[in-house]
Amino acid sequence: MPPRANLSKIQDLVQGLRRARVRLVKASWILDASLDELDKSYQELGEGHPAFATEEDLDQIAKGNKKILSLSYVWQSQEHPDPAGKLAEALKKILLDERPQRSFRWKYKECLVFWDYKSVPQKARRWKVSERVAVGNQIVAGGLVTRGQLQRIATSRGLSLLQLCHQDNLRDFVRLENRSAADQSTFGLGLDTLPALYAHNDTWGVIVDDIPVEAPNPTPYDRRGWPLFESSCLSLSTSWTYDLKGNFQNHGSHPMRTKAGFDEELDRDNQTWRVFAGHADRPLVRGLYHTAFDHFVVNKTWVVISPRNQEESRHWLDALNSLPLIKKIEVFNSANVSTDLRRAIFQRKDTHSCELLWEGKRK
């Protein structure tokens, strides 16, 4: 596999997004859109849709006047990431939350969102019905139907399309087909932008680490493979965590990991702990994280350490030794900071003239 482009400059990242035809979604559109509109994928929205960032928006990112907000969450099924629209509903609340950004120039609702389902090509989703059903005055035989026909079926039952698919088995209504050759090529180019989208110093992230108990695939966030990549990358940038009700979660952040630490977690319990839908995803994710670490850790000058447990303190300790340019460290959840990590933090402060804020207080 050829080496991935180094997109460590924000201008290079913007050019990479253009080249890969990655479509960033306007936060303002998410706030105004209906749940049925938010249900649509990259292909279903289509090129030129008002949901997507314009060329002028991309220019403003390159100039530092707009911010990219990368979304990390759990796909609730292989057929659809958010079959009941609960993530979409949560996003509408999250994007109005201004608490985390009080000390920053930007607000969520002004950002351009990387939302994988809408930002890169997905497998083609074909609507179907499994038996003969009435659509208005017509009887539709079992098989493929248009989105409009399925919408009319839902309306005849007093339901939205989302409610119809969620009420019954999602697989009764959705058939996945492979991407076209053109879409597959675009998808591959989009993958190469992921390290920068999630780890760049000039991007933000929102993590929704909650999942509905009734999800077709209820495997939690902390046991998924792609969320491991995304959350580990976001520890290199700036991110905030929420639940599916849109509530801010102040319980610590996912840890920064060295490449060895990432591989250890990825291969935990003989590769049975971290779950992927596709067999080829594990080596892909490993390579993407190694790229993110190599391109962005060397430039890191500020870090927020907020471990959720002692194991994460170990990862932070290993990572701290890989950050040569750190000038500022903020520590929260200090009760979970191990003795060794505490010693390393204060040593870095004393030997590298590093600014240290401990639970908001200057040390």
C-alpha cells in the first residue's frame, strides 16, 4: 500500500477533501432538516445538495475562519447506522450546546460536520418489501420499491419512514448492494483523509458513545473497532462526549494511545474484543491510526488528560513520552491519575517549562 498523504497543514487537508470528494455537512442544515432528510445517505442526498459545504465554505476552513467537526458514533446495523433516527435527534440538541466552546472562537452550529454516512459513498441501499402490500390504489408485489412507494406505505399506516423501518425488522425493507466502481474509488480516497479529519490539531470532534438497547447490533462503543480508531485520534485533537439524549458527558475522555498501545487494544483477547462488520477493516484501521500518530503527534503542543480508569492512565503515561513538543497539559478526573502518570506530568512541567492546569488550577 502506498504511503498516505501528509495532510498536517489545514490547507492540505482541505485540498485532500476536495480531491476525495468528501462532503462536509453544514451544522445549520442538520438543525433545520427533518428526520426523514437526515435519514438520507451520501448518494441519496446527491451532489450539490444544500446540506453540503460549498467551495466558499472549504476556502474559509483553509483560512481558519470555519471549523471541521468530526462525528464518532456507533453504527446500529449494517443496513443503516441510525434506523430509528435517535442519533439524528441527539445531534439536533448537541449542535446547540455551547458549554464546551465557551473559551473558543467557534460554536458547533457554525461548523461543517464530517458524518461518514453522508460524507463518503455508502453501499447502495435499495428499498424493498417482502410481500404484496397496498400502496395507495396499487398493489405492489414483494421485491424492490422506490423510496416514495415505501414512504406511502408508512403514511398509510400512520408512520414515518423511519418509524416503519424501526417498528419491523429493518432487513425486511433494506437490501444493500455494492458501491459502483466510481463510488468505490471515491470511498477509497475518502478513507485516506480520515487520519487528518479525526486527529488534526485544527479539527474538533463529537463522540456519541451511547447506543439504544433495541439496536439491531447493540455492541457498545467501547467494543467497536472503528470507534477505537476515531476516539484515539480525537484524543490528539479536541473532542467532547455526549449520550443519545444529547446530554454532555463529563466522565473523562478516551485515552491517547501509542501505536503499540493501539495495536494491543485492537488485538485484545485474540482479536475478539474489538468488533468489526468487515474482515478487512482491522488491518485498515491499524494502518490509518499509525498514519494519524506519525503525522500529528509530532506537532501536538497541548493535551487534556482525563482518564476514566487506571488502565487509561497507563496509556496516557506511554503516550506522554511520545509528545516532544507539549507546552501545556490540562488534567481532569485526577482521582484516576496513577502515581506514575502524576510523577511523569510534574516531571514534564519542571524539565520542559510546561504549563500545567490541574482540575482547572495552575500548578
